Amino acid sequence: MSEKKITSSELALKIRRDAIEMTHVSGGSHIACILSMADIIAVLYSDILKYDINNPEDSGRDRFILSKGHAGGGLYAALAEVGFFDVSELLTHCANGSRLSGHVSHKDVPGVEFSTGSLGHGACVASGKAMALKKAGSNARVYTVVGDGECDEGSIWETALFANHYRLNNLTLIIDHNKMQSLDYCENTIELGSLAAKFKCFGWDVIEVDGHNHAELKDAFLRPRTDKPRCIVAHTIKGKGVSFMENNILYHYRDPKDEFYDLAVAELEVEK
Amino acid sequence: MRNTFIRTLSRMAGEDKKVCLITGDLGYGVLTNFWETYPEQFINAGVSEQNMTSVAAGMALEGNCVYTYSIANFPTLRCVEQIRNDVAYHNANVNIVSVGAGFAYGYLGMTHHATEDIAIMRALPKMVVFTPCDPYETEQVTVLSREIEGPCYIRLGKGGEKPLHTGDIKVELGKAIKLKDGEDTVIFVAGAIANEAIEASDILKEKGISCGVYSFPTVKPIDKDIINHFCGLMKTIYTLEEHNIVGGFGSAVCEVAAENGCGAKIDRLGINDEYVSAVGKQDYLRDLCGISGKKISEYILKAESGK
């Protein structure tokens, strides 16, 4: 399977750096949404997921679906950095003729399990894959990252019922809980309350972590399984890693322009 | 039709472990034998059509051939974006089965009238749309859907539809099947309402008009050859569907006729772009909308006599 060439902290930094570059060049949006989940994706692709960059459709691979497809740039960056395709291609993000669309597309992109973009789809498809793999007796696992704003979608709760009922303990759903959505804080939009309590109430095996703490994330992924699907509520900061983007609703949509691009790059350079 | 479907699917499931059935908590009595015989190939997703459809996509992309099953608009309109993004875009091997085409559940009210589904399903790229007219066609359509490695929509009536075909038929993708010969005019029909077309043809015969009837078990792809053939032969072609005339089967026929540029008038018989709030059984509502055998024959008689 994959060679561990890169640590999770190195990968997280590369994802952030790539994403700034990609959104800057493309004028694309959702940079803050990518930054908030960068550590989750980095830990998954450096330490958790089984995959083979030379055989992306290997039947034994773990399946990863980015349900919050608007943060697709972050997934593309991770896939390129671990070797599914050339890192230089990332700069074609959203460009005419590129295979890297703003939201995640599987078309001709090695390593992408499923196309997403409309919210509340990926998690349900992940349940379907988990169901099929369980029935087939496969050891492969299914992981999906959803946004907290995405939990406004009813289908998330349909699949929350379904995955518990069918005891899909090969499924891990990670909520990138950055407390903000498109127009405002989640609590000012549609009150979510405690997502951990909600998923627990739906029967899931729930673990809450600091979504930027790699050790906590790894522990949550690797902890022994119960017979229930696992929900990791990852408390994150929207825009994490670039001070002026953190908890700033502007960067849900805005790409880093001009001096803000330089500032963002400079901040991430210091991280190196 | 639904019993023929499930009997055929059960046979297929016995031969092929990849064939799975997911219901949105419907099919009491109809699906019982299937889930008792093939529990490992059956899932009840509960009353959640969005999740049912996405789960079906996920399972199909892991190598299964999945049938989603529910009634009326639930497996189609309720979750159309899941069908579009998760099933059709990914060319997932999911077959969507809806029982209760048109007014089959007429007395249950407007929510249960499946009268826009053909239009919406056929607008989705990659989607094959099946509208079998009787148990014979239903059986073959079900088998054919397994052979297609991609999304299909199977629009069924309900229960108790009588066989309309006699003798051997063969359902082929994009091929209409003759139900009756006719010299003067022709009705093209999609679905179980074909019995009304046959009745209309019989009445017209007594009035001296010879009216052919062709069933279209596949609306998409559609039989262009037969449409073009009759466009060159008849002054008017009548299309019949238990569906809104906007976007459905009649519209599909119009598209082909218009592309071909030939002169036949296409007269679409169906629900005239309205919601039907009247209460009643299927026969009653068909008659109310002018698509019972009697009303169709009256309409065609008047139209043909005026020529």
C-alpha cells in the first residue's frame, strides 16, 4: 500500500499552502473551508487511509468521500501531495479544460472516490459503500468528512438513522465543526446545538476532538471499534492557519487577493 | 405488473448475488417473498428516499446491481438530485422502480399521482426510461435492466393489469412493439394506459376507422424509426400517456418528428398540464382527463372525421 513519505504535519502545511495558491490563481472560493479541514485530511492521507497511488481503484483500499465538496481544493492538494497526480496540476484548479473543478469531481482524477458539491449526498453514499463492503466481508473502511453547516440537510439525519440501524461500524463520519457556514455562525443560522449529543442520541460511537490536534485525530481514528458507526466531531477553526481568515466569514467565498495573498503565504512560510 | 416485476427480480436475485433490492418502506405483501428468500440482498431504508437513492449509488459503485423500490413520486421526484448527482453522473448501476404510474393510486390524491416522472427522468443524461404496458413487457424490461450497466427508470402500473400482448414479443432497447394494426391512423402509447388505446381502437373500428396501436416500452431511447415511418404515412399521430403532456412521452415523440422535419401532426393525449384534485379511481380519473378508451375514441373520431 502507500509508502509513508510524508508526516501529517508536513502534509497539512502543504495542503494549506497549495490551497492558498490554487484559490489565488483560480479566483476560487471556500479557502477558509479548506483550511479548517486541512488537518483532518492530512491525518487521513498520511496515517489512516489504505490506498495505492499506482492502483487507485484497488478493491482493498479504504474509501474516502469528501461530502463537503466545496472544499474540494483541499482534497485535490492532498491527493497530489501523496502522489496520485503531479502537484503542478493543482494550479489548473477551475481553469478552462482542467480536470480539477471547484467542487470535487471523480472524472479522470485518480484517487477521487466520488463527486460531490451538493451537500448531504456524500455521507449517504458513504453509507451505501459501507453497507456493500460489509455485506461482501471486506475489511476496507469508509471515511467521510461533512461540514457542520451541511448538517442542516435532512439527508444527513436520514443516513445517521440508517448507518446506526445497520450497524455500519466500518463507517467513520468526521464533522468539520468550524461553527460557521455560508452567511454567519451556525448558531445564528440554524441552531445545531450539540452535534456530539445528537449523533450519540442517534446511536453512533461519538468521539470529540480538537480537529487541529493530529494526535487526538489519530487516536480517534484508531480507537477500537464498537459495533456502531463512528462519528468524530472535530472542533475546528474556520480559516485555521491564516490569522486574518480565522473565524472570518468573508473567506467562505473570497479568494486571497493581492496583499492578502502575500500575507497568507508569509504566515504559512513561518509555519515551515 | 408489480408482481411480475418482483417475481422476475427474485429469479434474477437467485441467479446473481449482486442483485439487491432497497425499498423505501413500501411493498407490503408484494416484496415479502423476496426479503424472506434473499435477506442478504434486501434492505429496507425506511421512509427516506434521499438516503435510499444515495445508498443505492454507493452499493452499485461497489459492484452491485441495485433496485430502489417505492411508489408514485417517492423514488423519483422526492430524490431527483440524488438520482442526478449520485446515480446518473456516476453511471451507477441503479434501477429505480416506481409502482403506481399515473392515476394507479388515483383515489389517494394528488400527492400520489405520478404524472411528471417521465419528463423528469428522461431529462437526466444516461438514464434509460422504461414504460412497460403489461406483464409481458414488465418481465422483459426487468431482465433488460440488469443487462444495462447504468441507471434505468422502470415505471410500473400497479397490480392486476391484464396481458395486452398475445404470442411472443421481444422488448428491445429503443424499439416499439405493435399492439394493433391500423390503416387510417395510429396511437403511440407508453405504459399501462395502453389498454385504453386498444379499447379506443376497437370502438373506432366499429365506426369505420382503422387505428393502429404501438406500445413504447422504452421512452428513452425512443424508437425513432417507427416514429419517422408513421410521420411519412399518417396525417396525424396520436400519443397517449397517463402523464402530463408537457415533457413526457408525447413530447419525446414530437422531438423526433420535429428533427425529422416530416409533416404529420402529433396530437398529444394525456393530462393537460394541470394537477388533478378530483377524487376517484384510476378509470374515473382517466375518463375525467379524456384519456379513457371511450373518450379517446370520441376525440379521434371527431378529429379524423373533420379531415
